[in-house]
Amino acid sequence: VFGPYAYPQVTNLRRLDSGGTEFPMLVMNASASQSLILHEVGHIWAHGILGNNEWYEGWLDEGMSSFQTAWFFEKEGRGREQWLQSELRVLDLELQGKSEPVTFVAQDYSEYAIYSRMIYTKGSLILRMLRDMGGEEKMLEILRTYYERNRFKHVDQEAFQAVAEEVLRTDLDWFFGQWLHATGVVDYSLESVRVQEIGGMWETTVRIARNGEMRMPVPLRFEGDGQVADTTVSGGPFEQTVQIQTRFRPKTVALDPDGEILDWNALNNHWSASWIVNPAVDRRLPHPSNRPSSSRDRKIVDYIPLLWWNDPGGVVLGVQSKGNYMGRYHMSLFRLGLPAIQMGDKGGGTTQFDWGSLYLRLGNPILGSVPRLGHESQFFAGEGRVFASHAYDMDLSALPVSGSRKTLRLFGSLAAVYDSTYLIPGRWTPRENLTVEAGAGYVWRSVRASGESRLAGEMSLGINTRNYRYTRGTLEILQDWQRRRGFQGRMRGFVGVVMGEDPDPETTAWDGSFVPLERRVFLSGGGPYGSIGNPYLRSAGSVLSEYGDATGGGELRGYY
């Protein structure tokens, strides 16, 4: 992509250490991987001939060689999927607020993992966005002019930017300024779309909001009746309205349809004339070919039918949907149960009308175009109970990516029982009541090639309408071993303590017997709160009510 090879020969040697190293006319690689060889040989151009200072501007060699390697595989058939993992690695840091400018001096990065993602990965994505703005032919002209003008010279951002501005005939201070010297995300959203016929043409009025710190030219695509129209509008204003005329009536409008501008949130990039069809959501029924399980440009939602039963209500038909965006955001689990049907010995155990059941769990939700990382909410109503909880995990780790991970968890819950006939004996206090609980926990976790170490503890306080006031605490120590030849081992220690105040106002005694049954520590597992969302575990006479349990607790299955 740069130009003729300037040296008389090149040698590829096998190195004993991992990775690869480049020198003029010589590369040393740990394997025969095509991508590794392409990357290291690419350095003979980007660093061996175009001599940047890799300590101060590593993106000009590591980012450049990563870019040309990925471009090769993109053209060889991988398409935009070639860039997917790079985008996810960079966006993950940006959305957590852990990203650092690409132009940091090497030793100023907080750790090597951040350096690698900024210099190699983000550097290559910046060059890809420059290519997509001007087109492939213009990018080739930029690279070849840059090479011809600067080979065997020292180069820097100024040298590369000057060539790019000359070829594209535009000022690029805004582009290199934000992407190299700042951090942030691109996020544009389609706020409203109005389509109307004017003089035999169709005019589409689109209102676009800029929600992120970064700005880019915004590609728009209009489709309808088998026809397509593409255009690009300025992405500078935080809010703008544009009118686009087409010869056909648009049925859908898409912002950044080909993923060119690194817009992190594709869920707000689509509009459809049909209220039934949402282009931002891929809804699927169960099938072995359902791949991928997550997507960069839409939310994946899988549906499956459910069937369960319990003694008080009877047999229940239901449906489950499970969704996520990019495998980490807007993670949802939804289970809906229809009113139970009495069948055989199942049902007839309650006098209350069964309205059905609803369970919803939402993790890392996207609210107001912002991902609420670390948040998880649950809600359940049905089968004699109402339950709601919220937890927030706060990362306290010393390093952004590597090293041991330290997490502080704050949590709270509310549980109400309005029909005690659904409660499993010995696991719930058999009466109507309302319980409120709040607490905090701490998790330390270290993962190495030899295995995982984990220390987790939590403490909470609770009160309910039966005058129970209680405290509960748990401590878990876990050690996993991974050895060669497939050997694995695990050692786990668990301690749980509960103490409750005697509800008799005449005494001040504290004892575990004064704690509601559902909040005691179970040898078998996580207890009733942990299984509230599982219809096969939560109610008397359920399929696994006597034999199954949620994870947690002592995890000695079969004990109570």
C-alpha cells in the first residue's frame, strides 16, 4: 500500500519468545501466523523506512502496520468483521472512562494494556476512519505520497497530516486533534423522521442529535421499494435538522449504516416507517445456527417457549426473551407466564386469582444514550410474591485492565409475600409479610495462567413487617487450579452468619432463629432470593423445588 520495497532483501526468522520484532530487512516471529508476518514486515515500511519516534508517536508505526494488516484481511473476505474485536476493545475503555490519549508518551500510560489498545488498536481504527471518509483510492494516494515524500526521513503527525490534507483538500486539525489528543466517543441518534411528498419527490426531514464528545461526518442511508440513496451530512452541531429529497418513498432510515465513524451506540441509529419492525433489534427463535450471540450494530434478542408448574397454581405456559448489545450492554432477561391452568394434581391450592407472572432482569442498561455500567436491576411479580432489587458494582482496581480486580458492590432489595400457599416449606417464612434489605459487598479476584483466586464477602441489614430485624454476612474463598494435561482442581471455603432480634418487645435477645427463613444462609445454595427469577425452582411443587438451587451459599446440593 505504500510503494516499492526499498531494501535489497528481507529475512524472516523464528524467535523463541512470543510475539514478533522488526528490523530493516529482518523480522523475527514466534510463529508462521500470516497476520503476525504481515504486521512485522509492514514495519519495515512503517518505521524501517518512515522513521517515526515510536516512544512519542507509536501510532505512526504500530497503528499503521496494524491498519494495513487488518485492511488486507478485510479485502480477503472478512469484511467489516475484521474490525469488530478492535472496536470492542477500544469502546470498552472509552465507555468506562479508562481510555487515554493516543499521543501519550509511552511511559505515561497507566499500564501496558492501555498502551497497546491505544497505540495498536485505536491507532489502526483512526486510520480506517480516515480511509472511510475519503475512500480507498484517496487513502492509497495519501499513503503513497507520504511514503514517496518521506522515505528514509524522520516523520511525525505533522508530516502525515500535511499529506492527508493535501490529498483530501480539507483541513483535518479537528480530526487528528480529537482522535489523537483527546478521548471520548461518537454517538449520533435519529431523534425524529418525517416523510412527505412534495412536487413528485419525497422529502425526508431528519433531526439528528450529537450525544458524544467526538464529531464525524454522518453517513445517512434511505431505503424503500428496493431503492437506496446515500448521503453524508455534517456532524458538528449538537442538534441539526436536514431535508433530503429522493425519487422513492423511504421506508427505513439508517445513520452510519456501514459502521464507518465508530458510533458506539447503533441502537439509536435506525428509523422504520413500520411500528412493527425495529431495524435496531434482531429477534430470533431458537435454532442451532443462531450466530453470533452478540452484535455490534443491533441488539440480539432470542425467544424460547417455556413450560412449568407448581402445586398451588397449576401448569403455566410462558415465553422467555434474552437480549444483549455488544455482549455486555443492555443485557436483558424477560420471562412471562400466563395464568396457570389446573391439571391433574397441579393447581387448586390457592383461593386467589392468578394473573400470571412477570420476571425482568436488566444489566448495564443504556439510559439517555449513556451505558450505566455496573448496574443490575430485577423485578418479579406473581406466584404469591413481589420482588425488586438493585445492585451497583464499583471498580476499585489499581490498574484499568490488568492485575487483580477489586469490586465494591452496593445492593438493596424489597420482597413482599401476598399468597403464602406458593412458598416452599422450610425456605420461606409461611406468612404474608414485607421485607426490606440493604448492604454492601467486596470482591477481590486474580486470574493467572495457573488458575483463579477469589475472595468475596458481603454484609447486609434487613427489617420486615413481622418485626424481624436482622443482619447477615457471608465470606467465600475460592481457588481454582489449571494444569497441563487437562488437570483442574478447585478448593472453596464458605462461612455464613445470620443474627436476628427477638420480635418480642420485652426482650433484647439476638439469635439466628429470629431471621426470616428466606434470608438465612443455606448449605444447598443461594437461597430463595437467588432463585426468584427461575420458575423451575421458586415455588412449592415446581420441577426442581426439592432438588435444585441457585448458585451461592454452601453449594452442597441436597442439604438445607
